[in-house]
Amino acid sequence: MIAVAGWRTYLQEETTALPMQLWLTQMILNFLWSPIFFTLHHMAFALAIILTLLAVIVGFIWVQWRENRLAAVLFIPYAAWVAFASLLNYSLYRLN
């Protein structure tokens, strides 16, 4: 769903447009989180990354809601999952 939303955004916008920049930013943050959390075990830094990721995802949904509703809707389950993962990250940070 992330790829389809990105593809639809790419077809609609230039790569310098805000929706495409938000999509690219969430991809970078998404790829950064796993090695920082699972390999380096930096729970606090991983929490900062995942909360930023969640904000970028919500920003993408907000920006795309009027222009490309399907791309926005495709990101809603992603936002829910990242919100849940953020809660798990926070819980593990607090326990350690």
C-alpha cells in the first residue's frame, strides 16, 4: 500500500512537491528505524525516529486528503501500525 500511494503521488506530483517529499522522508525514516532499534538497541533514538515517522505519515495523509484521496487512505493502516509500534518502542524504552 505504501508503494501504491508513492506511485500515485509520483504520477500526480513533481518530485520536489511536498507530498512526494513527505513520501520519500517516511521511506528514509522507515528504513532507519529497524537497524537503530534492533541492531544498535538505541531505544530513545529509535523512539524519536518512529515518532517523527508517525508525524510524517500523518502529514502525508493530511496533504494528500484533498488531492489524492486513495493515496491518503492507503496510508491510514500504516499510520495505525506505526502508532502501535511507537507505543511498543516507548514501553520497551521505559522498561529498560
